[in-house]
Amino acid sequence: MDLSLVASNILNPPVLAFFIGMVAVFVKSDLEIPAPLPKLFSLYLLFAIGFKGGVELVKSGINQQVALTILAAMLMSAIVPIYTFFILKVKLDSYNAAAIAATYGSISAVTFITASSFLEQLGIDFDGYMVAALALMESPAIIVGLILVNLFAGEAGKREVVWSEVLREACLNSSVFLLVSSLIMGVLTGEHGWEVLSPFTQDMFYGVLTFFLLDMGLLAASRIKDLQKTGFFLILFAILIPVVNAGVGLLIAKSIGMPRGDTLLFAVLCASASYIAVPAAMRLTVPEANPSLYVSTALAVTFPFNIIVGIPLYQYGINMLWR
């Protein structure tokens, strides 16, 4: 792999802030981000990326490439939980296997945003409709995870699922709702809206992302102790499965003719794991699953792996395939 890609990614201020947060925990510093702010940072980033995506969607329009990309994203979100479930069943019960599988079928918006920053640093263009793919990859994974529990957890696992509540949690959770709403706002206001909000949605973006990743570094390092409960199998799973999922994503992107920038974002969506929306849904619908397993693998292993090594690794794969 081209080490310059890794260096370019690591020497990005938001990624360096992530390292600072982790180091602060390891050296037992009292550094912390006050509790309300990380939630505000998260909402801001979702709004900014959704709004920009809507504006860019107006420019590109909706065509066959857009439809194929969104369809491929939703299919990956539904298929990844199925094959990861059977891998996890080698060591885990059906409840934990389904919860972790759903987590890896879904996405990490912050990993997507970090990959967008990486592309901008390299001067590689990408399309705004990828934000729509991001928003639509949350729900299928949650639904497939619940279906797997009902099919494979035995009689004890069969439950009366209130699908209206499940669909509400899957489709109207705060991250999906804000992404879709801001995307629509961007579509409706277009260039005029972008000019009005650019001091907020553009000029502040990297500063907020830097502070958010500082907090994520603090949180990820504090979760590392939970990995003692997961064992070597899950740690290995949390590193290898993102690479496998990204590889499948690259092949799909190549087959449907995605441009390079969109391909990296698609690969990152396939490779990332949810540590917010899906865990919240799993706590509600699959209380038998252990949250320390599916949260710590996604947050303390897969998230750092993707933003430090994964993004440049997937870009290197694109350079090889598209050469």
C-alpha cells in the first residue's frame, strides 16, 4: 500500500485530534468534552453533510447512476448482516450474533465524513447523492437483524415484534431524520441556500469535526477495556470484516461504473459499523444481546481501524482497480 496515502490521512487535523483523545485516556489526563457538546457536534455534522448533499444532488440530478448506487447501498445493508451473522454464530449465540451483524450492516456517519475530508484533501471529487445512500443504509440492517433473531434464536427467541415501532426506530431515529431533512432542505434551497448557510455549513465544518473526533478518541480509548470481554475472535472479526465488506463494495462499484470519489465513500459505507443508531435499536428490541460486545467492537476497533488504516487502504484498492 502507498504509505503516502496513510500519512496523508493521519496528518489530517481531525484524525490527529482522534489520536490526542486516545492518548489523553491512556496517560490518564482529565481532558474531557462537556456532555452536551458531543451531541451538538454530531447533530451539526449530520446537518452540514446532509445539506451539502442536497445542494450537490440538485447539480447532478437523479439519473441511472444515482439509482444504481442507492440500490446497491441498500442491498449491501441487507446482505452484510446475513453472512456476518453466520460467521459470528461460530462463537456466539443468536442474540449477540444478530446484534453485531446488524451493527456491521449499518454505517458510521462520522467515518463517512472523515472519508469525505480525505477526498477533499486529495482533490478528488465526489457526488452529493452519496449522502442519500448513507441515510438509507441504517434501516435495512436493523430489520434484517430482527428477522435473524426470530429465525435462529429458537422458540425462546421468537417474539411478537411490533413492526410499526421497529420501522419507526429504524427510519425515524434522530440521525436518519436529520440527514434526510437537511438533504431535502438542500434540494429545495439549492445554490441560494448554500450561499446563505456556507459560513455555518462550510467554514465551521472542519473545526467541529476536529473537536468531535477528539471526543471520539476519548470515548474509543475508554471502551478498549470492554474488549477483554470480547476475546480475540471478535477483535479479529472487527478488523477483517470491514476489509471484506469494503472489497465487496469496490467490486460492486466497479461493476456499475461509479467514479473514484464515490467509490471510496461507498466502500467506507460498506466497511463501517454503527455505534449509535443500531445499538439503540438493538437495546430496545434484542435486550438479550450484550451491548458491550456490539458497541465496543464497532467503536473501539472498527472505527479507529477505518479512519486510520481503512480509508487509505480502500483508496489504494481503488487506485489498483481503476488503473
